[in-house]
Amino acid sequence: MTHDTTAPDVANTHQVFNQPAPLHGHNLYAGDTALREAVTRYGGHWGEDDLQRYGEVCGRPEWIERGFQANHYKPEFEPHDRVGNRIDQVNYHPAYHQLMQLAMSEGLHASPWTDPKPGAHVVRAAKYYLHSQVESGHGCPVTMTFASLPSIQLSPALAEEWLPKITDRGYDPSNRPHTAKSTVTIGMGMTEKQGGSDVRANTTSATPVGNGAYELVGHKWFTSAPMCDAFLMLAQTAAGLSCFLVPRWRPDGKKNPIQIQRLKDKAGNVSNASSEIELRGALGWLVGDEGRGVPAIIEMVAATRFDCMIGSAAGQRQATLQAIYHASQRSAFGKPLIEQPLMQNVLADLQLEVEGSVAMTLRMAQSMDHLDDSQQKLLMRLGTAVGKYWICKRTPHHAYEAMECLGGNGVIENFITARLYRDAPINAIWEGSGNIQALDVLRALSKTPAVLTTWYDELEKSKGSDTLFDTAVTRLKDTLRNLDDLEYRARDVVDQMALTMQSHLLIQGGNTVLAEGFLRSRLGKHGAGNTGALPVGVDVKSIIERGNPLVS
């Protein structure tokens, strides 16, 4: 007896519809009204054509896919070669190196230093903001390389040897001596187990060994991008905490004993390797003066904190454009999500956050372009601390709210919103967490009282424009006049400083609808509320349109 083994046709259970196609092929710059206006307002108009070009590059599907690949295939640590020689090598997926190559070729690590002019920092910040939306993890060594230059310049001999390679637009990830390379990347090693942000508690020692070199013995608890060619590190000398440039290879071509113990298993920022290292007599060269390590490395930290502002603002933008795009392409309960009043409230609120973040970030970039002006230098001194605190701290919840707009899809790893959410806390914690930034603001106010006068002078430009704004500024001044329990109240102080500055900048931007929406929702609160609690009367449709990635 024979049997028919032919399987019946499989039943077609359903058709896939009402699911938005992946967003790609869009121009991240052309579709970002807030960014385009800020670039022009703060002096970067001359970079418009280049930013339009790069916005198109960052929207290409192949670059978006590389961002996913770099996160899916995590870096792997290879301590020894196959016959047992210590190599301390971290291996990355090719997509990571491709992203690095793109960043370096675009000058994201060096352009304001190699071509300084009005607007140079503004244009570089705008380009980095676009680039970070593709993938943020590899931005860590890009930022550190960019930020290392002001510190290394404190030692002319080191600057002469290293700066041409630091500012070169090539990328060479090979594990070989820096002397054999024409381009290098620079990292940073500050924190240790026992101290964390309290770097004065560092125990790593540095002993002079002649010819201007020192031998470092100790450990670093959190050293990201360990394949950088050299690191700025803090260590104790007889004169106190000092800063050193420590290369991975000695001048004679032998490996410097910087030994990686393991890679961190992080919740986010997974494309970027972060390591624990031990220094077993590693050679280093003094940067600045002995005992002046914190002032020397703070030159680098100030720039890395600014890049944290850029990166978090970029994360907010990418999350918001994904939410707006999804809502414009999906229907529920009989009409498109983007036409439903409560969703409009949420989307507009997300966009308002982006507007304030972009305005503050590029305003500080403008100050960086004019550090020869004492007022701009003072404004940046407070602005990077306030901005780093506020923008980076607002981003995790912002990412979650945007993710919720996509529903269950938003938490799936092949939707970028999941990665944005995992990455969102990183900038708030690194380079000084929230408390450190708030205390730094108080330190600046105490050490250099003129910074507050400059801050008030900036806010004064919008006095009389809106009663909510005037009331908020008066409250800020009253808050700062009261010195009782000031450290305990530091976060509230910085909150007020950030919101009044963002409000001022949006008022100055000249878009009444936008400024009114921001002020009424941020300064005119009727109690604590989640995202999507904008008051009635805000022109949510106009605000959402500013964030629509497909509108230019």
C-alpha cells in the first residue's frame, strides 16, 4: 500500500500590513529643522553644503546597518597570541572599523584644531551630532582623541611629536608601535577602584627614570577604547597627582606593560570596549607640571563633557525622529497615530526636548569658537557643566518615551530605539555623573564669581519677552542668593539654570510657537508630569513638523 507523502499547502494565516518600513534613505540634516536653524544662528552657515552632504551619508542604509553590526558583534579580548606572547589585543567587527574610518576621514576628531575659524566648533558639533545618530559607541575614541589636544599642548615636546598624528585624517587600527603609524587615537585613564570620580584618591605611582620619562605602577578601573595608541593618565609623584601621556608601545618598539585584565560587560555602549588595566612599570611622559595633573587633564575633560552634550542631544533626536516616523506610518483605532491628540502631545513634547538640547549645545559650541573673548570663556565654563548635567540626564527617560511610541517593537533589538535606550545613561554617568556636574557648577560659582554675572547677562537679553521666563529668572536669582544648604540643593539649582538658559535661547531663536510651547511646559508646570503632559493650546502640529525626518 502506498501513501501520498506530498504535504498539503501551508495555510496563509495573515498578511503583514500597517507596519512601517525601516527608515533609511533620508537626509538627517535636511530633515532636522532645529539643527539647521541653530547652525545658522550660531555661526556655522558656511558649513551648510557639507552638512547637507553628510546628512545624506548618515541616512544611507549601509551605514545604518553597520551601526547594528557593530553592536551585535561585541569586541573580544585576546590577551596572548597563539604561542603565549602577551599582546593585549581587542578585536572588533569590521563594521566598527568602518565607522571609525568614516568619523576620522570627516575630521570629527580634529577639524576645529586644524582649521580654526568662527563657526568651526559649531559645524564640527553639528556633523558629530549627525554621525552619532548612526552609532554612538565608537564615538568614545573619536571624542577622546579630539579632546586630548588641549592637554597635550601643555608639553611642547610631546605636542611636536604627537599632534601631527593626532590630527591626521587617516585611521590605523593595527596593533603596532605609534612610531610606525602616521595617524593615532588617544584615550584616557583616570578612575581607579577606590576613588571613582575622586581622582585625588588615586594610588597609581609615577617614578622618574631619566630623560623626562616616568615609570607608572598601578591600575585603572575603567579605561575605554583600550586599543588607542596612547592614554592620558593620572598618577602620584612626589609633588602630587600628575598627568602623563602613556603609549601602548615604548619608543624602542617593545610593548609597554599596559595589561588589560578584562573587558567590561556593559548594559549599553557595547560596540565600544571598556577595560580594566594594570600598569606594570609602563613608561609615560609628563603632561604639564608635576603635581598639576588635574588642571592638565581637565583641559581634556571639558571637551569630552561637551561631546557628551552632543551625543545625548543626538540620541534624543534619533529617538524622536523614529517616534514621529512610526506615528506617521501606522494607524490605530481608525486613524494614523500622528493625528491622534494624545500621541501628538507626546511627540511634540519629545521634540521640545530636542529643541532645547540642540540650542544649548550649539550655543556652547559658539562659545568654544570664541574663547579669546573672556565672556564667552566664562559662559562655556558654566555651560558645559550645566548642559552636560541636564541634557545627558534627560536622555534616558526621553529614550524610553520614544521607544513606547513604537509599542512592543520599540524594545526589540533590531529596532534602533532599543539600542538608544541602552546607550542613553552612558553620557550621564561618564566624564562626571550628575552629582559631580552639579558640584562642579557650585565650585565654579565659588572660585570664579564672574561666571554667574556672565550667565545672568546672557539671560538678560530675553528679559521682558515672557512673564514665565522673567519669573523663572527671578526665582533662579533668589535661589542662588540663599547660601544655606547649597550643596544639598545643587541639583535644583542646576535644573533652574538649564531650563532658564534653554528658554532664553529658544526665545532668541524667534519662533514664538516653539518658545511658547517650551516655556509653558517647562517653566509653567502645574505639578510633576510625564512626557505628553503639554498644556492645552500648544501648537503641537507645528512642533511635530519641525521634527519630521521626511519634511525638509
